[in-house]
Amino acid sequence: MTAPTPPIELAGADDQFPGEPVALPDGFVARLSALCPTDSGPAATAEASRDWWPLAMHWALAGRVPRRAAVLARPSTTDQVAAVLASCDAARVPVTPAAGRSGVCGASVPVFGGVLIDLTGLQGLGEVDAVSGVAEVLAGTFGPDLERELRADHGLTVGHFPQSFDLATVGGWVACRGAGQYSTRYGKIEEMVVGLEVVLADGRVIRTGGAPAAATGPDLNQLFVGSEGTLGVITRVWLRAHPVASYERRAAYRFRELSAAFEACRRVIRRGATPAVLRLYDPIESARDRGGDGLTCTLLVLDEGDPAIVDATTAIVDEVCRELGEPGDDDLVQHWIEHRNDTSALQALTKKGYVVDTMEVAVPWSRLDAVYAATTRALTSVPHALVASCHLSHSYLDGACLYFTFAAQPPEDEVATTYVALWDAGQRAALAAGANLSHHHGVGLNRARFAAEALGPAHAVLVSLKDALDPRGILNPGKLGLPSPFGAPPWP
């Protein structure tokens, strides 16, 4: 069975957050252990209580996790998940769902302690309707396992390839509203979900969706997609699947001005061309092994599928890009494919004391230039900041995702304060310039403080949903900026 990949070595099991975790009632752990396998050991609970949040990686090297869960529950069936949640709800014990723990915003950190429910025991591909192109998969299944079996046994692919593909599970994709690197062809995860099996806070099991383009009231799939375990625990997913592509084309282009490159991407999409990959790098990122000279921008293009569609798509791309830019080295696409999921630089820089993180936002085409300028300016104005760069990673009819990378080198005792300052400056600058809060990394703990201002009065609707579905507030408290009966989140 595939297991989570640790983000960096963990030198201890102490809590970073101040205050005491929620105390468990007498006999609770024994009752939980009768429902499914559990582990209360410090090593196991500490390892399970962290994800790929970059700041927590600094803490890990110092022997600390943000907050250690009191007990780790390891169910292997939906019924066991339901029993664990019902028990936690009755005892008013916080419960944090987790699986691959590949998130970078602290979404699977149990900020008040309690139970961490490890869903990686729910792995495997279920029924596949090859005629309709629908695959049933358990939520704890890792991406490579899903794709390997779908391709080998059914000649199908879901087409969802996030950078965290090797690290993440299907349930995590759905719970955090993820996007794969081929999303311009196949869509984001919310467009792939046909139906869900969800366990509510009190242990009830429900099924949502299941039909193509149904009109039976609001789409309840979308209530849970992106809810990050705060409204229910996803245990099973039905996903749309496509025939594995037998044809592919690649291209690369260079642009003298970033605004012209933005415009090229916009024109391509507005003309109806949707290449699987349309990745545009600013001059700083283009100079990092992408053929740039520090002045030009690089656009990488890849498409796959039916030859007629792929050829028509790449013809439109080529026409637009030659008008606004010039052809580049197509071999750059292969280099990107070979290195796109490499995370080794993050660990290496963290060990050297650098603060490194990424921030991705969704932006209307008309606001791309303004958001890029405002956000990079705000990030580089923070004391100890070294660099802020950006690439356009996903495109849509009305806008695109801007994905910022930033780094700083503060004194050791200013790592956390510098990290907070970078996020406060960058995220608020992006919001003010016309971006949204997040495109695909989600909100989690790190972005929770921005949720209410980003959603405005609509945040109260989210609070009402939380109150209705989880009246005792046990599900992943401290996330999405939602009120918690266990107190205020200890971060920042």
C-alpha cells in the first residue's frame, strides 16, 4: 500500500503552537481503538500531524510539528470512518482528515490536537464504466496508483497531473480543489468529479451527484469539493476518464514583453484552442533552465489527444505566438516534463535557512498585468526578501492562474515573522489588484486569516453551512477562516 512521503526529516515531536491541545475524555482512546486500528505513539502522531507547509518544514528541522494529534485513527472502510466520526462528534473531540498530506497550506495540521484520521487505508480502484468513462476510486488512493491501473486495465486516464502527483491522493485532490498541469485540456478536479461518497460529522454517509449535467437542485458535489474536510470526509469519488492519448505535439516560444506573452495566451484560449499545457514564465523564471536570458519570457506548449484536434490547436497557438513573439527551443518542453515534480530545491534551501514558498491566484485576463506588478512589488518590499517571480500555469476563457514563487533570507530568529510578512504583503496586494484568494493550493491554516475578506459577505454563508452540517464544530477546526468551538487558531 502506498504511503505518504515525508516533506523533510523530523527531528522531534514537540508542539510549535502555544497553548494546550483539547483534552480527550477518559476512556476515549480505548473506545476509538475498538472501532479501527489506532496509534498514540509520539513518533507516529507527530509524523502524521504535518504536511508540506514550507514554514512547518523549518519547525521540523528544529524537532517540532505545529500541533501533534493525540491519537491517529487508521480506518480501512467507509463504515469505520463513519464510526470514528460519530464517536468524535459525541465526545466533542476535534478530528482532522488527512491522507497523502501533500498540501502546502497546513490544511491537514490538527491545530487543536484530538484525532487525526488517516484515510490512506482506503485505497483502490472500484467499478470502471469504460463506455461512459467513469471510474470509481477510494479517496486514499495515490495518483500514480490510480493512473497505472486505469491505463493498464482500461486504456483510460483521468488527466489530473498536479505537481504533487506522486505525493497526493484522490481525496486530497477533491478536498482542496486541485488543478493538474494538463488542466487546460482536461479541466480542474471539480470538472472531473461525477459523484462523491461523504461521511458527515455525526457519522451519516451520503452520496452526491452521479449523473451527467443533472438539474436536481444545487450541485452538492461542489459543496464538498474544496471544503478541506470542514463539512464532511470524502471516502469515495467517481471521476470522469478519457481514452489515453496516442498523439502529442510540443512547442516553445519567446516573448520580449510579459504583457505580450499574456496577450498571446489570452488570444489562444479566446479562439477556442485548449492545449493541455500552456505555461508561461516571466523573465526571472525563464532564466532558470528555460532558455531565457533574464529579459525574455518563455512559453511552453504541449497538447495530446485526437490528431485532428491537436493539429488544429497547435496551428492556432503557432499563428498567435508568431504574431506576438517568436519560436523557441521545443526541447525545453521535454526538460520541463523531466523536472516538473522535483521538490528537492525546497528541502535544500530550507536546510540553509531560506524562506521559500509559492502563492497561486486566479485572475481575470484584464487584470493580469496589474496583479503581476502589484504582487511582485509587494513581496520584494518585505525586509530580507531576495526575489519574487511568477509563471502562468493554467488558462481559462475568462482568465488564468498566476503562480508566484518568493524567497527571503532572514536571521534565524525572524523566519516566522518574515514568512508572515511575505504572505500578508503578497496575498493582500494580489486581492487588492483583482485576484482571488487561491487557485488550487486551497486555504488551509496559512490562508485562513484572509478568507473572510476575500469572500466578503458570502463568508457568512459558508459559516452557516458549517453550522448546519457540523454543529459541534469537530471537523478540521481552524481552517477556511471558520469559527471554532475550541478557540481561535494559534496561527499566525
